[in-house]
Amino acid sequence: MRQSCWKLGFLSISSVMLVMLYISSENLKLMQQPIMVKMVERISKIQESLGLQPNYSALEASYPVPFERRYNESGCYKRKPVVSIAPWQRVKYRGRFWKGLQLPVIVMSGAGNIGNVMGNYATIYAIGRAYNATVRINPQMHKQMMTIFPNKTIPAILNGTEKIIKKLPFLGHYVYGDKEAAAAGLLGPHIFSALGSPIEVELFHAYSCEIRKEFTFSSTFQEKVKAFWLAKKYFVGEAVRVGFHIRRGDYIAYVRSRGEKLPNETYYENAMNFYKERFGNVVFVVSSNDRKYIHKTFENHTDVIFVPGTNREEDMAILASCNHSIMTVGTFGFWTAYLAGGYVVYPGDFHIPNYPMQRERFERAHMDYFVPISNNPP
């Protein structure tokens, strides 16, 4: 009896400690520490000895997700978004409207190529969902996206208001925090123009299924994808299809200026071998903004085919139709991989401070089916 009381006492104190740690912003990092793993194991054993159900959910949080589960669960995650402003800190302005829209209103202005624009859209979509805020996109961004993704649901700002938007206070370039603060009502009941290229995977990955529906390609691009695979059916056969995008061009200088190097041929081989060892019969569908480079690099690979390269949106749709993916750097390759689903191999050694598509960000977003591969020889 005394031993059981001691166990129940330890169980209660330990459980309270775990709950306090779990609600902190760094809970997952703490739960992965060896001391926390041992504590969860100890709690589970005591629960078993007392005839209670072990806390498997806490135990699972302590260990890396088994590899076989990553692909099965990669379609939809039911995790809450990673936000920095708690519900009790937010401010609501009931009864404050602008042209029928509840204030505050955040208007996103897409910047850059299609990969950046998709990142802008996904981020502002998730901000609206996470904070129950009013979000809109500007007419140019709306027009650019409708030809590719007609199922998108965020409306454009009202006609005739573009001039007003240009005079509004803007939320800084490449700065995400102020957009989150505006959505939470901390900057007042105003209209804000969001600029730059915020790509917050930690936020929008919580709505992965919704984001994929938003980015459903138009029937025109779907037909082009069907035509591509039909033309390649005798070569591809029953092989597992792996999309592979290699970003070069302007990124060479960009990465060098930040003290990094682009993933090299060693990384390519490591990434391709990952799929060959797992699936055996594999075909790699390669795309790049440097066509000469990829044709020279893979000229002796009999398991490689190339996308047409005449239209980047068509190339994206083809890569997104693959079973799995290999990405290097850049938003284009990220989105082809994200939309494809399956495993996503990425350069685990690559690091640039505040860069949105690298290991620390993927892990923080719980993107467990993103697999880091080394840039060094095995």
C-alpha cells in the first residue's frame, strides 16, 4: 500500500512537471532531451504497474518518428500552428470595419517568381486561419495565381482600392513577426500592406491539406502533365517517380555571399541512392533553371529524364505529380516537393541564418517526411 502511494505521488508530480514543460514554447526540444525521455519511460512503467494506460503520446513526442510512419502520415497533419502570440494576448476590434471587412485587414502583395508568390500566399492564408484575421491579396497577385491555381480562396482586395493600399503602413520586407502582430490586433484596427517574401513553414504546415487544395493546378496544366507521362510511359513503366529540382543561376552568387555553397554532385548521388536503395526501380525527373548544367551532369544516367523546360509552371506541375522528391535550395523546388507529398530529401548540411527552407525550420514545423541528406561522401 505504501509503495503504491509512493508511486502515485511520483506519478502526479512528474505528470505536472511534464505538463508545465509541454505548454512552453520549447516543449518539443525539451521532450527530446535524454532526461525527459527517461522520465516519460519511468511514468509509463509506473502506470503499467498500477494498471493504468501508459502515456504513449508523450512517449512518442520523446523519440524521432519511425521512418515507416513518415510517408503514411505525410498527407495531413493535425498539429496546431507554431504561433508566437497566445490567444489571451490578442486584441479584437468588434464593430470596426473597412468596406465591410473586419479590421485589422492585411493585404499581401506577392513578390518574386511563382515559388515566392506561393510562399506569400500560404503564409498569409495560415495567418488568417491561425488568428481568425481578415486577409486579402492584391489584384496583381490574384491575376498571377488564378491562371495556375483557380481553386484558391483568398479574394483580391476590392477594385479601386489599390491606390489606398499603396499609402497604407506596410509590414516590413522579409519580416514575419510584424505580420503576426498585425493579425493579432496588436498594431491597431488598421489596414496593412504586407510586402516581401515571408515563407513561414512552421505556420502553414499545420494546414497542409488545405494548402495543397489551394494549390490545385488548373485543368490546362493537368492535361499537360498527363501528356508528359503518356509520352514517357514506355520508359517509365512501373518505376517510382522522383522529382528532382536543382536551383542554380542567381542562387550561386546569393549562397556564396552568405558563406555557403550549393549542394554538389555528391549530394545528388547521396539523394538518388536513398531512393534506389529503398525502392529499386526508380526514375528521376530532373528540372533546373540551368538546363545545360543538368544535361551535362546527368548525361550518363540511364534512370534520368528531363522536364520540357519551356514553361516553369508546367515543369512545377510535372514535378508535383511525382511520388517523391529531391530538393536543393529555392522556393520552386520546395513547392514541387511539398505538393508531391511522399518523401522529400533535402540538403541537411545547408545553413544560412534566417533562411526559411532548411533543416531547423523543417524540424520545428514537424515535417517528419522531409529527410536530411549529407552533402559529403558517405
